[in-house]
Amino acid sequence: MPLIKSAFRLLGRLLCLYSIAAILPVYANTRLEELSLEDLLNISITGASKYEQKQQQVAAAISIITRNDFRIYGWRTLNEALASLPGIHTTYDNQYNYLGTRGFGLPGDFNTRVLITINGNRINDATFDVGPTGRDFPLDIDLIERIEFIPGPGGAVYGQNAMLGVVNVITRNGSDVKGAELSASYQTADVMSQERITLGKKFANGLDALVSISGLQARGVNHFLDFGDAGTAGLAHHMDEQNIKQLFVRATHGPLAFDFIYGDRRKDDPTGSFRSDPLVNSAFTRDRYLNTQLQYNDSFANNTLNVMGRLFLGQYRFNNELFFDGQQIASTGPSNWHGAELRLLSTKLTNHTLMFGVEYQNNTSIRQTFQDPVSTLVSEAVNTSILRIGVYAQDEWRITDTLSATAGLRYDYNHWIGSRLSPRGALIWRATPQATFKALYGRAHRSPNSYERDFGDDVTQVTNPGLRSESIDTVELIADYRPLDNTNLRATAYAWDMHRLITLGVDDNTDLLQFQQTTGKVKARGVELSSDTTWSWGARLRANFGIQHAKQQGSRLPNSPVYLGKLNLSIPVPLMTGLRAGYELQYFGKRETRDGSNTSSYLLSNLNLVTDVRWVKGLEASLSVYNLFNKHYEHPAADINWQNSFAQPGRTIRLKVNYRF
């Protein structure tokens, strides 16, 4: 009953906001700040098939988030932006943010089943396969031009990690900046300040260049923590401090593009993760990412042949310092990798878009060390390497003017798991100019990462080199309908089965933690309904509601809400020229925790007010209130935590100023 009542409350607020939006045109200013729905639907997508496609052609229920959306809703992380989309729920354990996708979000999972890319370059590291979406994401979000979220399996194109979705982040160019940008913000609750300096320009010789430096400092939230079995409870007073440094460089000239990304984040840890001593001032985790790529993309043969080649290099550095019985224990997890990709795209054959590609990634060094708590010597638990090779092909066949089919296949090999095939198929029918239907099938896989397979300190965890790969099969039906020129409606039904799920268990011989292959398929069935409406006077309303059931051997998965609802309303503020409001309402159903109890369902509201440069030339300011009604809510914890669940931040206020010149 509480779930049904909450759902009706959400529906009531949705109808109320629709009513407000309908009457506001009388008071609105005429200068538009929003793209029309036609413009939004005509944005080209590159992340689905590694080449540009219109959204109606993409074999997925694609979602787009633009830079203007970040500005209007005041999102602070990639995680917050993705949380506005259908089928996404998020989890925060006071260290990292995690994505739950279409019912799957096991506590302690490191986003290993969602692939994160920046300008097509893989960001998931080689040690833990983490797909960073929170403050550990190495790119300042003010440098994002748009995000493409492609739910479902992307293994036929990307291979490793793309099981539940692909997030492709497209960055800004120097021509988007046209000078200099200065940004500063201050946030209450965790006493956080953030700064950014960005320079960008397109020169007369055709060179487009952007350089940006960002920093963040936070004293942390004061919150009470109860450590249950540890027999400890107390106030963490500014004990989860955070410090971030980021550098981004992008240069393009003709067919060449170069990216360099560096992110360094240190986060203090008062939570006693991995069952360490709680409420210790010197405990922390640190993540450093370095990702760079050089890409060539050009067309030949009267634009019937497109050639894309790229070279990439990545580094990840992980440091973790915790205390066990008063003894400081340090562990590290550095990894290095490089690789190359070549992709050919041909439209020479009438009504066919043929793609062929080959990709390799050489994880040349994966190391994990830990400090022995008895001898205090640093021991090397893992020192390995792995070469991954993939070959993929796809044909997008336009059968008639209204009917098209997509068929793709990727072959992947590494010596840990051997050979794997990832097929993909889609049938897309544009029944009328207003209605499009898609039927999709895909398979994807994930090889166990080095941490799951190789790490063992014989104190907390033992190895399991016999782990095999996971795989997922997904069927999806999508209907897009435009009853009006300014409104798009979408209904999605999906079913996926995951095989050989890897989760953290207990070794029978040692009683220590061990990653193990579970028996029994994980099955999920769900539906998602969404709408997107824009008005000529500058307002936009997006809403979605989903029902998802994810189970294993008949039991509901932990941290898997059945009901999700999201609403985002953007409107010009009446009688206030140049001021825009972005309101966000999110509903998350209850989630099962590790002890079998449930967290409560909750409604979360966020409000952002933003000016434009008409107030003061070049100056833009925003005032954001997160958790507007100071709602108390919790997220499930993992087996590595003392807690059964973590309380989430209360009302937080942020003031942000951007100046362009």
C-alpha cells in the first residue's frame, strides 16, 4: 500500500506540473533557451554503433543529456545526470557512487557492467574495471557537451563491460568556449568549494584547442555513524574530506583529434570499509586516472568510405589506507594499458551501411600490493598482464523507406576466458511519420577483472583464478510515438537473463572472502514509459516511470527497487527576464538490504535557478537546493561495510558563478 500511495502522489504531482506548464506561456519571455523537440531528436548519436546515426535509426532506447540540461538542473556529477533517465537508480556509500541499471545494482558492485567512454575512449580501468560516475569521474562535468546513454548490451560493438549499457560522454571543443571561462561554486553541508579555468579557441589555421584546469575541496559532512557489530558509534566530524584536481586538453585539426584527461581524487573514509577500524582520521582512498587518445577520422571515395583509427593509452592508480586493530594497512592497485582500433565504414553498397573494425587493448601491467599487518612489509599480491583482442562487423540494411534491419557480431579473445561471441540484431519499422517501432536482441559478456580473479592477501580475501566470464542476453521492444510536433512518447518492454554472475562470497576452505560464480540465472523483466514535451515559449517537461523485477532463483535481488519515477521541468521564471528554473522530482521504491530488511521508498526534490548573460554580460549565476524538503532516506550497504545501510545527504545549497570573456 505505501508503494501504491507513493506512486499516486508522484502521478498527482506530475499532473499538477503539466497544468502549471500549460498556463505559464502567458507570463513567459519570448527568448528561447531550450532546443525544440525536433532539434533534440535530430541530434546525431555516435555511441551506439561508433558512427553517426539519427535517433530513429539507433538500435536502442537511446537517451540524450545536453550541456544545457546540466546548466538548468544544476547536476554536480555524471551520476546525478544519469539518475534522471529511465531504469536508472543510484547508490552512494560515502566513498563512491554506483549505477543501478534496469534492476541490477548489487551493493559493492563497482559499475563493472556499464561501459563509460569519453569521446569514444574507454575509461573503465584495468585493475577493477570500475566505470566512474561520481566525483571519481576524471572530467569536470562543465566540459561535457552531451551524454549518450545506450541501455542494454553493447557487446557486439564494444566487447568487455558493455553488458547493461554504454555511457558515451562527448566533450566541448575550443570553438564552444571562444575565449576564457572562470567558474567558482560553494556548497553547504560538506563545506565544498570548486573552481575551474577553461581556455578555448578555434584559430585561423583550423586548429581548435581547449585547455581546462579544475579543483575541488570539501571538509565533509558531519554525520552520525553506527557500526553495529564493531560495537562503535559516533559522530564523523569533518572526517570525509575530499580533494580533487583535474586537467583536460583537447585539440582537433582537420581529421585529427587529441584528448588528454587527468583526474586525481582523494576521499577520506570514516565508514570503516572492508570492516576496518571506524572513525579514524587518517583512513582514505585515492583514485588517479590518466587517459589519452589520438584519433583520425576522414572520408574517401566520394564520401562512401569512412576510416577511423585511434591510438590510446591509460593509467590508473589506486591507493587505500585503512586501520585494522590500530595497525595501518596500505594497499595499491596500479595498472597501465595501451591499444589501437581501426574501423572502416562503407555506404558503397546501395541501402547498406557496412562496418568492420578491429581493436586490441594490452593491459601491460596490473599490480596489487598490500601491507602485511604482522610484519608491516609490503607484499605483492598480483603482478599480471592481459591482452584483449576484438574483431567486429555490422550491417545496417535499409530494406524499404520505412523498414530497416541491423545485424552485428563481435569476436573477443583473452587467455583468461578464451573466445567469446557477442551478436546483435534489430528490426526498425517507421510505421508512420509519427510512430517508430523497434525489436532488439543482443548478447554481451564481461571477463572477470584482476581484482576478482587474482587478488588474495590471505587476511581478508583469497584468489579464484578459475572464474569464467559472465554473459547477458537481452530482448527489447520499443515504441516511439509523436502525437504532436512538440511531444514524444516512448514505451519500452525488456527481458534479460544473466549467466554465471560473479559476486563476493565466502571460501569454504578458509572462511575468507572470495569472488565466486553463482548458480542460477539472474532474470529481469521490466517496462518503462516516458514522455518529452517542449513548448515554443521555452519550457520543457520530461517524465518517466518504470516497473522492474530482477530475481535470482526466485528471490528478489538486493538494492533493486521495483518502481522508479522521474520528472524534470524547465521553465522561464514569470516576470523575471533571463531567469530559468529547473525542478527535479524523483521517486525510488524500497530496496532490499543484505540482512533481508528494506530501505523505505522516497521522493526526492531538487530545485535550481539559473540566470543567463543578459543580467551581466558574460556572467551566469545559479542557486541550487538539493533534497529540497530535507528528506531522510538511505541506500543499502555492501558486505564489506559494517552498516546495513547508509543515510544520504540532507538539504544542501550551492551557489555557482560562471564568467565568460
